[in-house]
Amino acid sequence: MPTQLITALDFFDMETALANVDRIGPDCAWHKVGKQLFTSCGPEIVARLKAKNKKIFLDMKYHDIPNTVAQAVTAAAKIGADLCNVHASGGPAMLEAAAKAGRDAGITVIAVTVLTSMDAAELAAVGINASPAEQVARLAELAQKCGIAGVVCSALELPVIRKVCGPDFLTVVPGIRPATASKDDQKRVMTPAEAAAAGADFIVVGRPITKAEDPAAAAAAIQAELASVK
Ligand code: C5P
């Protein structure tokens, strides 16, 4: 399947988020609702996006005991999300419970491995004496074994994830910048075409679209770039 675009709606209020969705228009089918927007607006934002026929990645990164995470995944499906995520470091029992809840409720569940804000020193501070790359590979493999459908990962991690988990494991990749866009606070970025060529199933793009003078044109340009990759 060609790489699909998800636009991140990192806003505080519903009307700004929905106005942005309208400005982006039909060139983006998927939108990411994260902790900022969901904490501000609650499930109504998901319902309002559904009413616009959008698909929703609910990026809440659940991390709790297995029963609680399973119920949260069920709730995410009930409010209409299509894709949600959990922290792989929650462990096998939690991952299995999340995967089962997702299958039962009809929502795709992916995992976060190591936050890209963590380096080797940060991992060591929480008792993990592996490099970020080793830990990413270990957690991706564990998530897959537990029935999780894929991972959120940086473009730089795509090769190792593909090697460890094979071609059918979903990869959702933020940290994307078209060659002409500002990097904002992202440090290691790839262009949409580079991420597509590296095998990303989805790319997550926020500010290069939402802060563009013409968001529809920015989304269309990214779609054209993705389509140019075989
Ligand atoms: O505006 P920008 O394109 O940088 O937004 C990227 C989105 O992806 C944000 O919602 C951000 O929280 C999320 N994200 C990220 N890097 C990660 C994981 C998630 O930028 N490693």
C-alpha cells in the first residue's frame, strides 16, 4: 500500500482544530489527535472528525496495568478512533491485553518503543543499559510477538524495524519535513519521499501543513511527493 499521510492536530481547542481540517481539505484522510487536543476537547473532537469522514489516530500512548489499557483501547474504539497506541515498555501481559482488546473492538493498536527524546543516558537513568537502537529493536519484536500491529518509529529506525519485524508490521513515522519546510524543533528529519522509499506505511506531519500559508497546497504537495515513490 502507498504511504499514507496523517496530519497531526496539535491544538488546544476544537474550533481551531476543525478549522484547520477544513483548510487542509480532502488531500488528507487521516488526522492525529494527541494528548493536547484530547485533554482539551475530549471524545467530541473524534466525533466531529468522524462527521467529516476522517480517519483518526488517537495518540494517547496508554501505559498502565493490562486490564486498564485493554479497557482504554476498547473505549478508543467506541468513540470512533481507527488507530491507537500503547507503550511497548508496559510489557508482554499489557501488550497482549491491548492487542486482544483491539481485535475484539475493531481498532488497530500500535506501540511506542523508545521515546525519541531519550538517549542512552536517559535509558540508563531508568535502569536500561542498552542503546536506544537495541531497545527499539527489542521492544518492536516483543510488541509484534504479543499481537500488536506495528510501531511508531523515527525514519532512522525504519531499517532495523523492517529487519526485525518484516514487511507486514505497520510503521507510523513522525519527524517528517518536506525539503523546503522549517525543521521546527525536530532534529533528525526525513522528507516524505525518503520516508516512503524507506518503507513507511504512514507519515505523521504537523506544522509543515497546519502552519503553512496554504495548508491544502502543503498537503497536496506531500501527497504528490509520496505518489512519486514506487
Ligand atoms: O509539527 P510536527 O510535524 O513536528 O509534529 C509531529 C507530531 O508527531 C507531533 O504531534 C509530535 O508529538 C509527534 N511525534 C514526534 N516525534 C515522535 C513521536 C511523536 O514528533 N518521536
